[in-house]
Amino acid sequence: MYGPLLSGLAALRRDNPWVEAPPAPIAPFHLSLDGGDGGRSLIEETIRDRQVSLMVEVGCFLGGSARRWLAASDDLTVIGVDPWEGNWAPYIRRLAAVPKMRAHIAHFSREEIDAICDSLVEAGNFQIALNNLRDLKERFVPVRRRAPEAFAYLAQYQIKPELIYIDADKTRDALDEAYRLFPEAMLCGDDWLWPDENGVLRMQQNVIAFADEHGFTVRHVKQSWLLEPRQAAPAERAVINPLLHSPAMLMIRRLRMSEDSTVSNDALDQLEGMVVAQGLFLAEITASMLNSYNIPAPRFAQRIKEIGAQVTELPEFQPGGGGTPEQREIVAAHVETLGALILDRLERKRAGEKARRAERR
């Protein structure tokens, strides 16, 4: 297979031109799937502190995150890798319809969301994404390809990115290929706290395994992660909090993904903070409650009270155990909150079963 006749960023621009099309049917808008931040300040600080001049972003969506990277430094150029296939209008309408996903588009009115979706149907993902970045055209190069194959394509042009941001599928393929072809580039990305259908933090597991294999440490803020060369000896490495994989966290993630749950993201954030802040005994309390999941609701409510009473018997709250009355109150609040969440799911499950029985009649 022959490579390009010329190499470098200029040749890449030549072979991946902007769409020369009529003006898009909507004014540029900012839509970034980070719920407001998502920890992307970690990436912006890296761009500024390391004086990054060339970055590859894998998974650009409609250009919202690319605008953030480009705003972080006037000297930065971003190569945006995304196939921009299909049509994202149904997905955006779903964001608006599902309470737990609405934070991504909360800054738009209903009329604005309708206009965005109509424009996507009319003009397509690619044209709308470029329309959102048109004022930054000289510093954004769109490459309509998928990762990890896109990395080999960029290597043909002898492109040497300093930073690679991965926000695509949740496998290791893109991470491994990026490191193989661009070993000098800093690797970072999204989805640190993204749970799969089983509540497993799949991308987090992949990043941690990769870091262990290649001698990196992981910095992470909310959904964002960054790999850095390991400075400390192996025994001094930071350890990922095991509570992140506890039964409590798995349940919280399932609630986040559930379209039927009425529990707000703010309440789930607060509950998640309680779990992480306290000791492993909190996960044990949660496991005890989860084991009570299928008992009748009245008995379940009684079980919540019993577990709450057991808090005062925990070793952590005995003389010399290190616990404090304030911590005990937090744990008790956790028991009450988690119990309410489980009870909510129980009632919804039973209501659904009752409705299905009625339909069968």
C-alpha cells in the first residue's frame, strides 16, 4: 500500500478538506457530552502546562470538546478523528427525554433542541460538526476515519502528535495502537467512570491495566484520565480505591443508567461521595442491604432500620476504633438513602410485573 505523496500536517489538510457546502441551517452551537465539565479541566491544564501544539482527538461528536481544547491555547492544532456517520438527531432527542441524561443539553431550550435535530437530519453530522468549528477552521483538521485504524493512517503522514485524547469505544484497541505508533505522545481520554450494562467501569479497568503493563501512573478527574510516566517506585504507586468496584457503586451505576429511576443525579453523586469517603465497612453494609433486595417491602423497611441500628456496633465506632459521631451519622444517612433507592426500585419492579400480568389477562 502506497502512502501519501507528501507528508506532514499540510498534506493531511490537503487530503482531508473541509466540506465546501452551503451554510448550515442553524447557527453554531456548543454541545459537549460532559454534563458541564466531566473533569476536562485536567486536559486543558495539560495542554497549557505542556505547551501542546498538536493534538489528536478520537471521537469528536459535534465539536464541543474540540472547542475547549482549542480555547486552552492559541498555538494548538487539533486533528479530529471521527467517521461522523449516521445521524445523531434521535440520540439528542433521547438526551432530552431521559432525566439522567438531560444535563448534557440543559442549556438548550426545547425549541433549540428541535432546531438542532432538524438541522442534523437536513445537513448530516459532519456538516453540523464543522459548522460548529468554522471559526476555528485553520486549527482543526477533520479526518473521517475510525480508531484504531486512523492511527496508522496518520502515521503515514509522519504526523507526531504530542497529546492523544481517546473518547471512542471502551476497548483497549485504540489505546494500544496509539502507544505502538506514537510512543512519545501523552495519552488521555474520557469515560473513566463510564459503566457498562453490568455496572463495570470498563474503560477504567483498561486504562489501569495498560498503565501497569507500560509503567505509567494514572491521573483522573471525574470522567477524564491522563497517563504520565511513573515517578515513584512500584510500592509507592497510588492504589485505585477498591470501593469504586464495591456492590454499592455497582448499584449506583445501574441507577444512573436506568431510564425508569426517579433518583436525581445530584442524589446519586452525594451517595457516591459517601461510599468513597468512608471505609470498606460501608460496602459491607451495602452488600447486606443488597442481600435483602427480594424480601417483601414491609420486611425490607424493617431491615433498613435493623442495619441502621447495627452501625453503632461497628468496630470503627468503638473506643479506639477511630470512628467519630459525625462519621456514624454519615453512615446512617447512607443506609437510609441507599434503602430508599432500593425500595424505589423494588416498587417499580413490582409495579411493572403487575402491569405485565394485567396485560396478559
